[in-house]
Amino acid sequence: MAREAFGARFVGAEGFLDTPTFGLPPHFTAEALCDCVRSWEEGRLQVRDFDEPIRASRAAYASLIGADEHRVAMGTSVSSAIGLVAAAIPDGSRVAAPRGEFTSVTYPFAAQAARGVTVTELPPGDLEDAAGDFDVVAASVVQSADGAVLDVDKVRRSVAGSRTITVLDLSQALGWKDVALPWADVTVAPSYKWLLGPRGVAWMSLSRRMIDALTPHAANPYAAADMWTSLYGLPMRLAADARQFDASPAWFSVLGAGLSLVWLASLDRAAVQARALELANLLRAELGLPPSESAIVAWPAGPAAEGLRRAGIRASVRAGATRVGFHLYNTQEDLDRLVDALGRWRLA
């Protein structure tokens, strides 16, 4: 049954609590993608039709994190974006990351081991306190496995006055969490989770020093100052800002991503965050867990995800725990259905 939320229609929202795995598109995004695929099938597709979604999504991402859009590059995934950063840090760099961090954040740095780059995993709290003692700190603002929230203010204080490069993954935060991170050297987020777009698009913001430090290893016409005059021949004519690191876009993905992201950026972010946290903390109270500032709730015991699916709840299992996430299209009805399923499981 379709559901209205913040003025948009979501077809599959009833019982869907698995946004940490992938988000649901607004109906207008899904319809636009279907129309685009038909135009491809019928030979009516125009390459220039994707210019505006690219431009608009870049501006929307910048708006959501409080940065200048000229500092935003468009890629295809979190790991490939962070890979550009990892390849640019000096030999022997010391990287700090949270223990159990999602590997799209840590693997790109660990892959630089032959250059003497080391990655040290630190427990929550210790990471924030020690961030300024490392050359790079790389962390998710909200952890994928359990929803733990990074104390970004403490990280900022820790790195103040140092040369530490801050790399913040917003994959599980941006879209529901009201953030402002213009000070971070690098932020990155994919489209297909809380930003409600297709897989295949990610955005990355870069500080001026990172724009100067990175090499555009995947340079292509879309990374040029003007694509249409840069299709053939040398020398390179790349953009002077973060666009020089743009990947060649997956057309259908960037169309859908642009529509959903622009819509999200137009909403009252405090209201979106409040809805997600209210439902998440009501569930924590039912589970006997303390309140938290995270839209993701995980608990180690309970029915398997398949059992919840039979009860009409879409959830997931990560790191041995059942995991759910509350987004703007979720309601008290979803929470009640989940609590009822958990109660029946306890009585079984």
C-alpha cells in the first residue's frame, strides 16, 4: 500500500525498515526512471538530458552538508571516491579508523600498505580523542552495523591546529540526519541508501587542500571544464574545481539520484530527523535500550530477518544483530507491527 510522506508518494513503505541497506525512491523518481528507460528503448534518449540532474544533484549535496558546490565531485561509489584520497596521502601515513568500520572506508587505505600506510582501529571515544595524533582520520558519521554515532564536534576539536586529514563517510547519516560539515576535508555519501536514489552515484566534498593534493586518476570528458569541447585530443582541459574528479556518470542512476536528492534538500531537515529519531527511540524503549541520536537500531537477539519478513517487516542482519532503520516514510504503524512481531516471538 502506498504512503504519503512530506508531500511525496512511496509505494513500498509499509513495513519497510531496511533503509540502511537501500532506500525507497519517491514515486516521481521511479516514474521518471521508467520514462527514461522507455526513451532509451525507443531511441529518443538525449545525452544532454543528464546535464541538469548532474548539476542539480551536486548543488543539493553541497546544500545538505553546508559546503560550496564547487567543492563537490560526483563519483560512482564510496570506496572509489575514498580510493582517490587514499592514493594521494604520503608514504608512511598513519590512518585512524573506528574498530569494526565499514570496509568501504578502511579498505582503500589498507590497500596502500606497500607504501607504508598503516590503519589503526580505535574504540569509540578513543578515536575522537586521538584523531589529531594521526595523519588521517577516516570514519562513518553513523556506523552501518549498529547505528553508533561519531562525535564529530569532538573530532573537529581534536584535529584543530593539526594537519590531520578528516574523511567522513555519510552513507548512513545524510538524508535523515541534519548535518553541517563544511570544515571536513572529505565527506562522501552514496545515493542508494538514505538519499533515496539508485545505486551507482556518490558525491564527495573536498577541502581546497585536498583538491590540490588529489590526482584525477579517472579523468574523462565529464571532468573537463567543458565536456563537449574536450571529447578528443590533448592536452587535458580539466575543470579547475572539484569537478575535475568527476567520474563518467551512469546515466539512469544520475537521473534518479538527482531527482531524489534535490527533493530531500528542499525539506525541513530538522523535521525529517525528528521523525526518524522519535520512532527509533520508541523502539529502543520497547527493547530496554537507552535512547540514542541514531535512526538505526540494532539488537543481538530476536527473530531472523526472514521471520520479520513473514510478519510484513523488512529488516536486515549485520554483525550478528538484527538491524532496522527509520526514515521519513516510516510511521507509528511500522513500529507497532515490529513490536507486535517481537512480542509474538518472545511468547513462542
